[in-house]
Amino acid sequence: MQIQERIDAFVILGDFLRQFSSEAIQKSDNVKHNDLFFDGFKHQLKLAKENNGWFTTENICFALKSWSKALTNENLNTWLKPYSFADFTTPKKVAVIMAGNIPLVGFHDFLSVLISGHNVLVKQSSNDKHLLPYLAKYLEYVAPGFKGSIQFTEEKVENFDAVIATGSNNTARYFEYYFKDKPSIIRNNRNSVAVLTGEESHEDLKNLSEDIFRYYGLGCRNVSKLFVPKGYKFDAFFEAIYHWHPIIEKAKYANNYDYNKAVYLMSEFNMLENGFFMIKEDKSFASPIATLFYEHYDDIEKLKEKMDNKKDQIQCTVSCGFVENEIAFGATQKPQLWDYADDIDSIEFLLSI
């Protein structure tokens, strides 16, 4: 398959996903092979929800909407324009080991391997195992050239040429040892932070709440830590995030909120809470569900230096005028195709193996 053929196939997949990008799922007459795949994918959405309590309809639809927006001819060509595919010769088999914290979290790696012309061997998390195999079948039907290029396994990954693996800090150490003789991208835990100055508008803070609460805070692009100036008052922050209060009606979230609150109270930790969310002063980057950590600063330049020293723990920095590669308030869960996880260019890696 030529590169434009692969792009065209993913554009059609984007059209297919667009039908499921809101809770009011609507079948379109203009989407290819809908009669064969539409109802089946609706069933996969149901299975995904039943298999993982964090995968609500709202969060699944949000993920599908994000991918439907990304998979356009314009976006795909803009993403791939800087790369040269002219020297590409023999496809390699690339193993992709996926996390399962948010719906389709490993889709970018899956896309990157196939769009670059390689074959993909996917090992999914048991927490997110229903959506991608069905989309892979749709993709093979749209572009028969992909047949034989996509393989899924629940066993130990074997007989591959390179690997992209995502996991916890512990599993990443295992990956680094196990895959030491293969070209690899190994990702571990990272968290996202926001830097506030106290000058943020109500709209800025409201947008920030999307970065905090979307996917219940389970993604590496979710803000789990705030840096605030000394003397910062959280009244405006709590007011701006209050529209998220229905989140406490979700049983898994409520259970985590109750548990973490009890731990903090019994440990006599100082915290602020509003009935569905807690903030606690803590130097860690990774905060528990229903909790946001914060830390004071009194010198911007020292804070920049500190964060630069900890950059291997940070996925995104949300701020306004703080650093060059910052993310706007409310935009962490809307990455572009060229916004690579851990700032590692996966297409460059795939074209080099």
C-alpha cells in the first residue's frame, strides 16, 4: 500500500467514528460499509462499558469524538508531511503493548505503526480490549491491503522486530530489561501539571477543570498537580470547577472519594474539599482519584528550573506564558497527531528501524 492509500483508509475510519462521537449515536448513510459494521460497533461500546466501570458512555464518546476529529485528510497529511517515506523498503513487525486507563489510549501507536507501513502486533490491556479489534476489522475491510498487517495477542509477545510499550514505572523496568535487544520506545508513569498565577479568569479555571476531571483524571495528560503562588486563595478555583459536581454520582468515583477522604482525615492531613473533590498540599506529581495535589512557589525562575529537573515525570504543562511548549487551559485531552507522548517522535522511530 502507498502512503496515501493508508491515509485514505484512516480518513474513512474517522468518518465511521464520527457517528459515535456523542451519546445520541446517529447512523449516517454516507459512511462506507455501515450496514456491516455499525450495529456491531454499538455492541462493542456496550461491552466496553460493562467490562470497565471507568468507561462511561460520556468518556467513550469523548475519545471517539477526539479521534474522529484527528482522522481527517488535512490532519493526517499535516502530521506526515515532515517525514520521508521514500526510503522505506521492508515492513517490520512492531509489537505495541498498550495501557488501558482511558478508552483507545493506545490508538496513536497503532495508527503510527500502520501509517508508517509496518505490521503491528497488539497486546491490549484487559481493561480496554473491545474497541480496537473491531475497528481493526473495519480498517481491513476498507483497505484490504491491511489484511495480514494487524495481529492481536493475549499471550507473551514473540517474533517481532521492534516494540512500543506503555506501562507503570514497575512494568517499564521489566520492559526495559525484556526488550533490551530490540529497538524500543518504553513509556512509564507521567503526570500533567498546571501553573497558576492568580490572574486566571473564571473561564480559564473552568477550562482547567476539563483537564482535571475528564476520564476521572486517569490519563497521563490529566492535570494532577497545581503550582500556585504563595498566599493563593482557592475560592475562585472551587467556584469554577463546581459544574463537575455530578461526577460524585458515579459509584467508582464516589468510592475513591470516600476512601481517600477517610485516609486523609484519619491521618490528620490538611486538605480542602467541596463534597466531590479534594485538594492537598503535597510535593508528589501523582495524586489519587478525586484529589489534586498543589505546591506553592515564590519565584517563577526557580519553579521553571525545578520543573525542568523533573521533566521526565511531566507529560504536559498547562499555563499561560510560563513555558514555550505549554498547553492552553482545557486542551490537554485534545492533542494533535503530532503531540507525541513523552515527546518521543514515534514516526521517526518507526522509519529508522
